[in-house]
Amino acid sequence: MHIQQPVCGCRIIGTGERNKPLRIEFCPLHQQQHGTIAIVLVRMEQLRHAIQSRNWLEAEFQFDRVLRSLTKQQLP
């Protein structure tokens, strides 16, 4: 199990499980944004699959979705 701790206080834990590779414990600052963060992680996983399968049209589409998700987040 790999644990990464960003400076904000969230904990990102690599579970090693294929169906749920990451678990995130949110800090008080990001607790209200956990849904948005989860959506970004799912879209990044879809982008990874498109790149691995060398489906470049799908990769471009998924990249745009990830970028839109990241730019929609509001900073506190």
C-alpha cells in the first residue's frame, strides 16, 4: 500500500486493487469538493485506457473532458 500526503492534508492511498486503485481521505478544505475530485480521477482513468489502447480519437476526447473538469473547479 502506497500513501501520498499532499500539503493540504488529504491522503491519497494506493490500494493495489484493480477495481478501486485509489482511496482518498479528504482534508477539511477539500471535503466539500470530493465529488468533483472523484469525477476527475474517473476521467483520468478513462484517458489512460484510451492511450493504452492507442485510440487517439478517444484519447483526445477524454483529454478534453479531463481538462474541462479541472478548469471547472473553484479555488477557495
